[in-house]
Amino acid sequence: MNPLALSIILFMILAGTMIVMLSSHWLLTWIGFEMNLLAMIPLLMYSKNPRSTEAAVKYFMMQASASMIFLFAIIMNFSMSNQWTVMNMLNSFPSTLLTISMLMKLGMAPFHFWVPEVTQGIPLKMGMILLTWQKLAPMFILYQSIQTSNNQLIMISSMLSIFIGGWGGLNQLQLRKILAYSSIAHMGWMLMILKHNPTLTLFNLSIYIIITLTMMILLSSYNITSTAQLSQMWNTNFTISSIALLTLMSLGGLPPLSGFAPKWLIIQEMTKNNTIILPTIMAIMALLNLMFYMRIIYASSMTLFPSTSQSKMKWMYKNQKPLMLTPPLISLSILFLPLTPMFNIYH
């Protein structure tokens, strides 16, 4: 792709999200979503193969449908309140439509089917944008409108997302699909606590983005797309393989790594609000995510996959690829848990 065109597309994605987050007018918010969508389509088709084209079409159809529902909701809200100002919708029907449209954009259950397919069909770098930056704008709209949102709908969608994010990744061998199902589960955790403590949702989103960025940059630097390739990584670079496995454990929420902090705080907050059954079910479902991560870690560290004899000791004679990650990003994705008390999550 032409570097100038790529720069313009990336600027449009950045500008679209910023317009959504900073706008005080519902129509400008919708325009920001459309800018983001139309700029994302060429990025999804970056590799110029049928799989990427299929992924781009699926992404466009789902996001365009969500934008249509969102536009219908804000027009209905205008007809009832006679104003375009971004505020909590007073009528329940437009508010429910707004919530549904944002759930579709986030890829949460039962609107999750496009997320694994689109992520699998695009390059790792584009998947990194899809699973991190593209979550910000819809999450911000839900954060703004949570006081009048349909809380039952959000809770049902969150529980379904946690359940499907765990079960869906169990039989996957492609790392992009595993990360997509992990994204679905993490979105469920974030929205489950949004009504009780919105600040904790933002904290969870920040930790999720940091860990996913670290994992995606690691995978794209060495072009690793499957569990078998990751299992052979120790032949090429033992250090990077160790960091990748620790990052996967952190993404699954294994203590004492960074990914455990938001789950711990969410369960604690929900218990304080006298909801015992839901956090118990959520914790059990989180074990499913941890199970397929631990399966990858076991295959990579304690078993030897079939390989040619020439590849046994690659690390001895092959030039090592320089690490493309900054040490602070790796440290935050793995060792953030001791720093959690420094952040005032509850105020």
C-alpha cells in the first residue's frame, strides 16, 4: 500500500475514534463511527487475498448494521426529546437500541460470530488494531450512557460473552481465533462491572489493551499464527518464547500476573454489591480461558512437537531477530499486579 494512503487511513481511524469520544452531538458521533468504519475496510484488505476480502465484507456488514441501528436510535431520541445533545436517553426503547448497536460493534454475544472469522482472515497487525483500538469508541458510548441503559440486556450479553469466549477457544489451534475469543470474554467482564463501577471497567480495558498489544506485536514480529509455530519458537528464540507464554498466562488471568488484577477487583466489587452467584459463575467460566492457554503453554514448554533434525538447535547458529517491544510494555503486561494498589480504582 502507498505510504501516503496508509498514513491517511490511519489518521482517519484515529480521527474517527477521537470524534466519537469528544463529540457532544449525536450526529457527529455517528459520523465518527462511519469515518472509522470506512477507513478500516482498506486495512482489512491489506494482504489482497480472498480470505481478507471475505473478512472485510463481514466486518462491513456487521458494523454498517450496527451504525444503522445507532442512527435509528438517535433519530428516535431526537423525535422524543427534541435535542441532539449527547446525554442519557430518557426513553427506554432508543436506549435499548443504542445498547444493542454498541454490543454489535464490540462483537459481544449474541452478536459475536463475526469476530473470530474476521480476525482469522486478516494479518496480525490489522488484527491488533481490530482487537484493541476499535473497542474504544463503542465502550466510551456505553460508559456515557450506562445510567439509562438496559442493565438486564448488558448483564445477559456479558454472561453469554464470558461463556462463549471460554467454550469457543477450547478447540482452536489458530492463535488469532484464540485471541478473538479471549477478546469476547474480556468484553463480557468489562461490561458486567460497568453499572457498579465504571472506573473499574476502564482499568480492565487498559490492562486488556496492554496485554493484547504485547501478544500481537510478539506474534507479528515472528509471523506466528498457530499453536504449532509457537511451540517451535523455543528453537529460534528462547527469551521471546518465554515472554509470549508469560503474556498468555497473564491474558488468561493467572495470578500473580497483570491479567489477574482486573478479575480480582471485579469479583471483589460484585461481592460487595451482594451478588455472589454471578461472580462465582464468571470465575468458573474464566477457568475455561485459562485452560486453553495452559494447553498451549504445556505444548510449548513440556512437550516436543515433531520437527526436522536441522531445526533442533536453531538458536545456536541463526541470527536473532531484535525484540520489537519496549521493556515497559512487557513489564506492564506481566508484572503490573503489585502496582495495582497505587491506583484509586474505587473513586
